[in-house]
Amino acid sequence: MFGAGYIGLVTGACLAELGHTVAVRDILPERVELLQAGEVPIYEPGLGDMTLRNEERLRFTLDAEDAVRGAEVAYVCVDTPPTASGDADLSRVWAVVDALKGASHLLALVVKSTVPVGTGRRIRAALDAAGLGHVGYVSNPEFTAEGRAVSDFMNPDRIVIGASDPAAADLIKGLHAGVNGPAVVMDVASAEMTKLAANAALATKITLANELATVCEATGADIERVTEAIGMDHRIGPHFLKAGLGYGGSCFPKDSRALHALASNAGYSFQLLRTVIEVNGLQARRHLQRLKEELGGSFEGRSVALLGMTFKAGTDDMREGPSTIIASRLLAEGAEVRCWDPMAQPGPGQPWDSTTRHAGPLEAMAGADAAVIVTEWPELRDAPWAEAHTAMRTPLLLDGRNLLDGAAMAQLGFTYMSVGRPTVRP
């Protein structure tokens, strides 16, 4: 397993759980040292216990030769960040391919990393040129969600296997014996496209909910009632219809941009996806503007509490989350920013160097002119809101996740703003 990030660790631990012997290689010494000591460097429910439970079948190394020694299958689980042009940076993928050119004992090379359509064809050619024509190539994209990645791996909606070699497809299908989900075998290019298309479809669905929420705000309708009703239609379904401050994380933003760039490079303007990306980029900013207007038109000298920093609950991942945009804009407009999150670990640099971190929601809201619920942490449902009303300088709350009941908050004395629902005042 090349790469000990979210996908590599979860895949490695789950394959060990299925009875396979797994070596995980990463290039970061501190990460490998933690894993060798039995500590998981990321927060993912169930992953730590699974790793410890399978420690006899799971090992970690910095050495590529050591990792692949005796292996039958090599998995590529490295990240593919966007370049300045919007294309995927495949340098880490190619570094793994180059490291495997002497591994003639391999039966298959499997890419789980999200890559542009056509990457498999290029890797196949490189393997053939290196005398590894007997090594099967498989595209096996991941569809796990952070916060439930272990469960998603063991109980997937589908296992996508893209291969031109039936033997390689059967090998990878066999590795998943014990996984509770159907295997869908297809050609490599279609498997590569399926990953990008799935995330684009989900991002589009979230964006539809957010656009509907904006119309609801203008007309007095309630987005929660609307999405509940339309989600009952089996043709639409209830999932990913939650209005909020925009999608984030390691997949939706990156993969939407990657698919748009892929289409552009092919000479096609993917207008729907371009709109999805644009709307998502404006979502947090639009609601900040609503909050500023409620505060009299300026954030200068105001204190704002951000309740939640990760892009969603159940993870410590802050990548591409709306909290970064919100904190940056508030600081740029002269506000003091106070933060709380039970799991987030922001790195050094802006905007987080200029914010203060607090142990609990109440501490973050003390003396604040406004509070913004950024992440749907369950702790916020049961937060001491009556005490917060007393502690805040101005009891103004923007619920960016529609987590709370507006009427109940107004009874406590809050001016309660949410997404796609009318503002409720005391």
C-alpha cells in the first residue's frame, strides 16, 4: 500500500481485517513512526481499533523495496493535488510506478488515487516498456466518506474494478471477498470517469439544495421542508440535499475542478459543473454578507465565534472547508475571530495564526457579537444556549448547518439566522 493517508490507511487496515498481509509505505518519517508505535495519525472512527486488532498482518515502512518485497499486489493511494491549470498533479503516482519497475514478481498494480481519464492507459504503456507486461493494471477508485470510511469500505454501495485483463479483475475482486457489496467490472477509462462523475453528481446535488435555499430565503419558504418532501421521491432521494455553507473536504472540490479541467482540455465547456464550482465558492461569502448586514454593515471591531472548523462532523479534516474562507474574510474586514472545534488541528499560517482557540462553544461565544455554526458537531445541539445568550455581547447566531430550532432559539433571546429559512427574532 503506497500512501498512508485517509485512503491508504483505511484500505490497508480493511484488507488486513479481511485476512490479507499488508505493508503500508509512506514517505513521511513522523507518520510512519507513529504508525509503528500503534498510533493512528488521523481521526477516523473505528480505524485505530482495526489497526491494533490486525497488527500481526499490518506493518508500516519508509522503504519502497521493503514494502513491495513478497507482495502480489501493489496499491497506489497517494494524493493527486490540482496544479495551477486545474489538472491533477500525478507526480506522486508516477514516483510509485517508477519504484515498482523492478518488482517483476507482482501480479497487479492497482490505482485507488483519483486520476484523470487516460492515466491508466499511460501507466499500462509504462509497465509494458519496463518489461512488466505480465503485471495486470486495475483502476479501483474509492468511494468512502470521511467519518465513515471504514464502514463504507466494508459495506460499499459498489466496488468499481476497471481492468482490460480479466485475470487481474478477478484477482482484485477476490481480495474483496468478505466485503458486503457488489463488484462492478468495467474498462479502465470508465472506472476512472466513474470516480470523477460520482463526486460531481453529489456536488451538484448539494449545490441544487443551496440554490433552492437562496430562493427560499427570498420567498419565505423553508428549505428543510422543501428538501424533505422532494427527497421522498425515489427518483431524487434524500441524500446530499442538505443546504449549508458549501461543500468541502479532500474530494468534492478537487474532483469537480479536475473533471471540469478534463472537459476543458478536451475542448468542451462543462457549463453545469462550472456553475456548481462557482456557486460553492460564493456560498460561505454570501451568508457572511447577510451576517454583516445584520450587524449594521461592518465587521470592523466585532468579535465573531466560529463553532466548528472541520469541513464536516466526524473528522479532523479541514481541507477546503468553509471555515477557512469565513475566518479569512472576517479577519480581512477587521473582526476578531474566536474558534472552537473538538477535533480540528489547524496547521501554522493564516488565517489560524490570527484567531484564538477555545476549549468549548460557550468559551468561544463569551463576549462575541455573533456566532456562526460552521460544522454540524452534535455537541452544539446540547450546548448551553441560555448561558451563551447571557455571555454574548450580541446574541446573534448564524446557523450554517440548520442544526437548531429557530423558534426555540428566539425564545431564548437570539436573533437566529439560518440557510434557506426565514430569520427568527426574539
